[in-house]
Amino acid sequence: MGFLGKVFGGRKRVEPHGLWADDAERLAAFESRGADLTAPRESEFFISFTSSPRASAAADDLRGQRIPHELVDPSHDIPEWMVFIRGYRVALLPDFLRETVDLCEDLAARHGGEFEGWAGLFTDAEKDA
């Protein structure tokens, strides 16, 4: 969702977990494709920044909170700095997803970035099923 949609209330929280509606839909689609949401897995959350100082400040915040992340400089045709927040061996449960999305959106807002979204990776067992 774009900036104006966020500002003017285009996104809605849905119950029972308080996820954004689009996140709840993506999580349900992930589960319908065979993901066991209780299984430990890798997940990634993406935040983009237009400058190195902004991205570095966000990474410093994450480092201070001991949150696993990676700061990636622009490369190829991508002119932005990216901060990837990763969950390792963590179940992609609704509460974890909501808390991490909220963290990413707050971090982006405080440091002039844009939260781009998230991805959950299938486990080896799910890939083989």
C-alpha cells in the first residue's frame, strides 16, 4: 500500500490477531500452499532507504535491540539501501508477524524509509511434500 493509503486509513486491522488485512490474507495464502505456521522457518522483512545515513541509523537501532538484520548497499538496478530483518527458526505465527511488521513500519517511519513487505520461506519438509 502506498503512503497516501496509509495516511488516510486505507489499511485495516483484522481480528483475531490484529494483523493488517493484507498481511492476514498473505499469511492465509501461505498456509493454504502448505505452510505449517507453527513450524520453525526463516522469514524476511524488507525496508528500503534513499540514503546510506538513514539506512545505517535504522541498522544501528536494530543492532542495539539485538535483532538479526542485514544492511545491503545499492547494487545493479536497485538504487536504494535495504535493511533485511530476518527471523531464523521462528514460527511465522500471527503475533510474531504483527509485532515484526509493526517494528518495521515504526523503524521506517523514524528513519525516513519505506517498509516494502515480508516473505516466509517454506521449510525443507514443506518443499518435499
